[in-house]
Amino acid sequence: MAQKTSAPPHDVTIREVGPRDGLQAEAPLPVEARVAIIEALVGAGVRQIEAVAFVSPRAVPSMAGAAEVLQALERVPGVTYWALVPNLKGAELALEAGVDGLSLTVSASETYSQKNVHMSVEESATEAGRIAELAAGRVPVDAVVSFAFGSPYEGDFEPATVAALGRRLAEGGATSLTYADTTGMATPRRVTDLLASTGHEVGLHLHETRGTALVSAYAALEAGVNRFDTSIGGLGGSPFAAGAAGNLATEDLVHLLDDLGVATGIDLEALLDVSASVATAIGHPVPSRVAAAGPRWRRAER
């Protein structure tokens, strides 16, 4: 059972997913621009980055050139570059390219599973086990359970059912679990309900579709969760999910955590510089509130 704590954790690990989840919904950027964004994030103190996805470039043109991105990145001690892989072939390509960790997604939604990876949930879970077996002893595998807080196709899922899917993936070899709110259906109550079934030693991947990502993250912090996926600028959203919107913005969560005295190792001012550069690269403002308003201690010019 998830136990509500009297204070947030002393430190939080943030996995930056902007270079993958964030950019997959944007017009394709050159490899050099993607590498520059990733290395700027490292310069801001980010140590876990989902850098690429080994997916069909026809299905997701913005993720073409994944191997080239990895090969161009400077390797920095303590920095882990993750790749999203949809199947065993993608995992093989990612490992050949020298990735540090694999993330894979198994949907709690049968409809989305068919739309996204053209497999049933059962088939997808079986494929996840094959990927974990391939990666065993080589790199960590994070299994992401998508639609963990409900689906626009099937509606709500029982937390126990979602938790059981996660346990199956862990028993199949995944080294960590993350529960994803793919279309922004999470609320603090629903986060607490899920954590009561999963325990707090999991990651959360939250989306801002309905403006509840930050309050849901705070509820998770109170329950002891200390690992979150976020995206620079709040970019992102699955091109295959109805109603999907951007992720919880990295700078928004870091801003909150700084005020709570929770360590992330990330420099907020440097992070905001990266967010501004990303907005320039994609040609439009990012949805992050802190990027727009600035941190609370920054004074307006007279």
C-alpha cells in the first residue's frame, strides 16, 4: 500500500522526455538540432534523458535518424540516454546504436494498443518480455504502462487491473515501472488510488491535457514517489491517441520542487534557457507556464 508521507522526498529523479515525446508531435528537426537540445539539457543538469525512439520513420517522421542522434551525442559520466522501442526489432537497433537504457510501452487500453503498435495488450506484454530478455545484463528496461488513469476509448480502469499489468511486466524482466497518463485523465485522487495498488516505488509520466499534471505530481510526491518523466517546455502528446496533449513541463516541476526544497540537480535558469531555444527551434511558443511567466523570484523590469 502507498503510505502518505508528511513531507515530499528529499530528492527527485527527472527523466527528460522532450527530445522524444516532446518532439514527436512537432515538425521534424535536423539531427544536429536534436543533439544540441539534448546536450543543452545535460548542461542544465539533467541526467536521465529519453533521447530518441526507434520507430518507423513513416509513422513518426520526427523520430527518424535515431542512431545518428545517439552517435553524435557526447557521452557524459552519470548521464543515461534512453530510447523508446515499440518492439524487439527496435530494441535490437537501439542496442546496436549504443543506447544506455530502453523504455517500452504497454497500454492498458486495448483500442490504443492496436492503434499504436498494432498488437493486443496480451501480445504487447509478451513482446515486452522478449525485449527485457534481450536487454538483460546489458541495459535497464523501463516498462511504461500507458493509459494508467483511464482511456478515451474504454473509460476508467480499475487501479488493481492496471497494477496487475505492471506486475506482469516486472515479472517478465522489466527493471522499473512507470505509469503514464497518456491523455491527461489523472487527478490527485486517481493518482492516490493507483499508488495504493502499486506502491510508491514507481515512476509517473503525466500529461497536462486538463491542467491536472502538476497537482497530480504533488499528490504523488506526498505519497513518496520520487521519479517523474517530464518534457522541456511541456511539449508532447501521442499522435495516435485521441485528445492527447503536452507533458508536464520540466521547468514547471523543477520550479515547484525548488520551492519545496526537493533536490533535482537541475539548474532552473539554465533549463529555461533551453526551453527558450526549443521554442525558437520549433517555431512557436511552448505551453509551459513557468517559461511564459518566469520563476516566482524573477522581478519584472521597471
